[in-house]
Amino acid sequence: MTRQEIRSYIRKTFRKRIQLLLAESGQTQVEISRATGINKKLLNKYMSGEILPGPDNLVALGEYFEVSIDWMLGTSEDRA
């Protein structure tokens, strides 16, 4: 895989998994934004796969949803 293919895979996987977590939680983007301190516009860009979150926001989302960063990025199938 090229670097571009890896980035694309990670972005797609993260988008799918963050959408799954949102659906499972039953919460809105606004509620998650408030709880994590992540700007709603940024959260929307993460949800659409436009961009990946930086380290601080990855940690905030992982802690909020109680999943590992590796799982969110698709480098592990283990949620914990």
C-alpha cells in the first residue's frame, strides 16, 4: 500500500467507526461536541471523512466512547 492508500483507508475506517459510535450512543453531534469540547464543525468534518482528528481530539473521542484510538483508526479490531 502507498502512503496515500493508507491515509485513505484510515480516513474511511475512522469515518465509519465514528458514525457507528454516534449511532450506538443515540446522542447528537451537538451533545458529543459539548461533552468532548470538540467544535461541532470539526466533529462534522470527522463524521464526513473530510479530515482526521488530531491527537488531542482522538484521545477525547476515545475516552468519551470508551474505545481505543487504534480501533477508531482501523489498526485494531479490539474496541478496548
